[in-house]
Amino acid sequence: MTHLTNKRKLVLAVAAAISASAMMTVATEASAQKTPGKYVSGDFHNHTTCSDGTISMQKLVKKATDKVDTPWGLDWFVQAGHGGNGNRNCSLVEDATLATPSYPFTGQAPTTTWAASPGVGVANVKGDLSGTAANPNMWRWQSIQEVQYQVIEYLNKLKDIPLFLGMESVVAGHEHTSMSVVTGQIPATGAGVPVNVPGYVPLGAYVSSGNASALAQWSYCFDRGDTDTSRGTNKLTGQGNNWDCSVTGSANSADASWNTTARKLIQSGTTGVGERGHLKTVEAMKWMKEFHPNASYYVPAHLERAGPFNPNGNNGYNIEHLRNFNNAAPRVAFGMETQPGHGASGERGEYTIRRNNIGGVNTDSVGGTTYGGTGVYGAQIGGVWDALLGEGRNFWFFASSDWHNRGIFGSDDRRSSQDFYPGEYQRNYTMVRNANGAKLTPQMIVDGLRTGNNFAASGQLIDRLAFIACATSRAARGGRTDAQVEQLAINAAWDNTDVDAKGCATMGEKLVVPAGSDVVVSIVVRDPVGTNYSPYSFANPSLAQIGISQPLNSPVLDHLDVIRGMVTGYKAPGSTDYTGQWPSDWINNPNMANVPAAAKNTSAGIVKTFNSSSWKSVEGEYRVMTFRLKSVSSSQYVRLRGTNLPPSLPFETDADGNPLADIHTNAGVINPRVPGGTDGIPAGTNLKIPCKVVGTTEFNGCPSHLPIINGQKYVAFDVAAWSDLWFYSNPIYIEVEGTTNVAGVN
């Protein structure tokens, strides 16, 4: 949180219980097998005026990474935007405070069209015409290649901050995905503060030493929103990229969707367009695997939001689509963004009942809404994520900001009725390995994301996590004692790193043990003291329901759950348990019995819950928890989640501490079942949690933008998000010799 200072090295009472010889054993086995690194916070899904955001690239970078004016500054940042095209010049800056020598303030806002931009104009917009001749859109491939990359590399060097470009792809057959190809971006050569370039020429204002041509080509080839057929070439001159989107071993020109002029797949029609689109997206995975296998990532974004998969449209994802992606390119398609952005929206995450028109019927987001700000695929124990983990896949949990705007507020207001800035509310904490403190590179960050050594937290509920599992014998002969494992975890948490010790594993890794072994699991989290980045100091209205007075900007971790599931191996494509759609009536009937076998793992459940009565508190901030999995006989995994809310909190958690549907803090209108129907639900109907604190400002009492029903304010928008905080860890796999292999993890 905002006021943390350096402290002395932890010296814990438990360490005294470890003999000198035992500590020598730990130190000897903790040989350096991994490149050193730290957990660093970042965001890879956000928007500027290059797509449908409201601010320039320069302003978003400042908001996301500045540690003074916006003290939530991230350690790394990927600037992304929708694929397709756009007509606004996001390289222009809002005012003189954002000016730099190469990109000075011109008096034109970053909403200025390309046609009206200095140095661009109609003549320099390439590819097939999109928009009008007088006001053309620029295809995203050109924007990435000629504008956005130059800005991001310039800022990377000028500010000495790890920045690079990604994209939120408009996905063929589905909705959206966070992705990037980092080949060529931010090369080591030419590092340092760039030479000042006088004047302002958006196309080539800064002469970069690297490029984002690989990302630009992917955008041209595989983004659904890109219907350009130019091959990235200036049709007037014939000069340019001359891209070909073929994939070795695929049908390519023999495919009915292949466009010979464009040299890519372009789906047409409506019947079966979703199925054809999905196949095109699998081709995108194959292309990334073939040409950029280590420099790419592909993480479906807010994947429950648009409803289930629609074979005749472009909507959501069922579990089989995630399996297909991971099968096609396991080093590229390695996770999902199931803790979406838009956390301050009137419909949290922009998930809602009857959100999308599919086949003439308004269809729910999968699950109907979010659950503690997380989609049902990640939030439901035993659901889609556990089904994928139960196969032994490398498929990880991620979060994002999805920044666009502040809703009814200006971009500099601390209040929000739509989005939080990157890092302000949600963030990924990723183990990134940079020996000797070398500057983080795009490749290091992609490598870190790929490992799954990542946890995601909202509202700064925790900001450090050490989560390890170590082999031991029941009699502790030749193995570690509980105290030794605990000390390893404590040291890792203090150093903000992971454990590099023989016979131990952490998130995204697997521990191989003989059948019948005990496994010691140790967890250390930092629940930072002081205030977080919420602007609100009044008491949390959700907790006030049960008489707990806790300021919204000073949350406290209430409990932590350890969730375990068994691993039974990969499901085969074409088998009856490979394909399955989440129940469409989940919001009204959340019954796991109705979930198809393909989309659940019935072995998953809570095996341990820790709270203030069962964890050790150290130095005021650290919570230490250690236990044994005894006599393990089958391959399995363990993962974590935690929250600031106790079990059985009305409208927030059930008796087991699971998050309830966020429907009771969603403020918006609910559509009728059939467009034009009369059974819509008015705004505010489902709101249940009152906000009663009267303050002297907008921040020490319930703010004025909260919905008012019969004279009473109710929790919604940003107050709902700051009230309801969660963190999730990725799993540790335990492979038992002679049983199921955890095939997705080395």
C-alpha cells in the first residue's frame, strides 16, 4: 500500500526451532537452478484513442506507471487496443504537461482524426478504404507499425520503464483476446534516452531501433476486425509488407475462406461463421507457434462476457475452444483473463443478464454476472478452470484493467462509474527473471507470464505471495520439516521472489514425489498495512451490514482458501467429455449437477481455510500458513484464493466463503428476453446493500453518483468494487510417480 517502507530482515520465532544443521541442509539444496527474479506488477489490456479509449498513449503510460502523481505505478506495462481500425491519432497529447521533444503539444487533442493530423492526412492512410475518403480509418496494422510502436519505444527509453505493445484482438469466432507478438520490440541495441527529434511528424516522429512488424502482421492476418486485402501494401505504389498469412501444413489457399488477393482467411456469411471463425483463430495459434513460438502470448479476455459460443456469430468461448487453443500452441495459448476489467462499471466487468443478442434472443453473459469481480469460469470451484487444471494443462489465471474511461467522470477524477486505471485496482504479479537486476524486456515478461508463476489481486488486498510445496517423508528422514519449508517461504516473501530449492515447487510448476509421500505446503502473504489506492475513507458498506467498521481504503485480508483438485489427464478431442457449454440458467440455478462433464472437475474443493485464528501474523503485515498433504497417492494441484469478506456476508459470500453473484451491486437496466419485449428490468431493481455514511466530501461519505432508491443510496459502481476484494493464485501441481502425468508442465 501507499506508505510501505523498508524493514529489517524478518527474524521469526519459527526460525529458532530449526537447528543449525537443518538450516545448512536447506541452504545447500537451495542451489541456483533458476535465473534470479522478482514478482513485478503489470497490465496487458487497456485502451487509448488509437481504438476506443479516451486518452493518448502518453497519458495512459503516465497514469499506469507513474509512482508519484498516480502512486499505483506498475512495474511493467503493455499498451494494447482493439484490432481492426480507427480514425483517431493517439500519439497527440492532451496538454503541455505530457509534451516531449519528439511529441510536443500541438494544440490538437488525441481525438483528432488521421485526416486532420499534421504530417498524416488522407494520403498517408494505407490499405483498403475504411470509413470515408475524406475521413478514413487507419488499419490497426499500420497504426501499430508506423505510429504506436514508435511512441511506446520512445517512452520506454525516455522514461526507462518496461513498455511494449500488445493488442486486444477482435477474435474470429469469438469476442476478444489479449495478445502480443514481441519479436522486434525494444531491442537492446540503441538503448538509452533517444535523441531529440525537433518538430512533430507522427509517421516517423521518432526513428525507432526496433519494430512491431510481427504484431502488425498478426493483426492483418488474423484479427476479425481487419478486412483489409492490401497485404499491408500501399496500393498506389505497390510498396510495403506484401504479407502472406499461410501456415505450414494448413489448407491455406485450399480453404473455402481463403482470399487470394488478401492472402488470408476471411469468413463470410452468417450460418456457421462462428465455427469457421474459430478454425481461423486456431490457425492464428499455429502461425504464432511456427513463426514466433517464444515471443507470443494469447489470453482470451473477459471470456464469459459475450455469452456462450455461437456457431453462427462471434460471441463467447466454451471450454472446448480453450482446449483447442492450448492443444494447438501450448506455449502461446496458456491462460485466460477471467478476472476482467471494467470493475467500476454499473454492471461489474460489463457482464450482465441478457447482454447479447444471439439468434434473436438476449442471452446472459456466461454465469449471468461476475462473482466477486471474477467470471464464473475462474470463480466457480470445480468449474471450467478446475476442469482444465484437472487435465494437467498449463492454463493460468490472469486479470486486467481494460481501461477505457471513467464513465460519467473526467479522466483525472478519482471517482469512476466505468473503469480503473491499469494498476489502480487490479494487477498481475508476475515472476520475471532478470539476472543482476537487468532492465526488464518484453521477452522476459512474456516468459514470466508463460510460466504461470503469477497471482492476481484486486484493491491491493495482498501485494506479496510465497506459495510453495516441498517433498518430505512422513518421518522427515532426508526431507524437510514443516519449519524448514515455512522458513523458505518466509524468506521468499520478504525478498519478493520465489523458492529455488531442490524438492520444492511454486506456482506454475510441478513437484514429482513417490506415492505415499507427505507434501508440505507453506503460504506467506503480505497484507500491507495502511491505505490502498481507493479514494474512499468511509466504512465498507458490505461489512457494515454485520457491524464491522473497516475503511474502504484500508482493507484487511479476512481469510484464505486452499483449493485442491485431482489430475486425470488430457481429454481427447472428439470424446464426449471434451465439449460442453456452461448452463444458460446459472444465475437463477447455480447447480453443478447441471454443468456438463467436460466443463467441471468434481474432485475440486476447499481443503484448508486460514484466518486470523489459524495463521501466524508476523511484523504486522505477513500471514504465515503451513500444512501437510499426507500420503499423497494421486496426481493433483493446489491453488489459493483470498478475500476481505467473511463467509455468510449478505449478498457477497456464502457459508463456505465463496463469492456470490455480483447481481446485487449491478445498477443497470436488464434487457427484455427478446429485443423489443416488455419484460425488461429497470435500473437498480436488484440493488441490496445500502450505503449510509454521510460525509462532508465525496470521499469520506457515500458519494453522490451511487444509485438512490426511495431516498437511500445503494452500493454500485466503484464503491462496489472497492468493497469486494479477491486474490487468486495459479496452481502448484503435484505429480505422484506411477500415476497420471501432469503433461502440460515440465
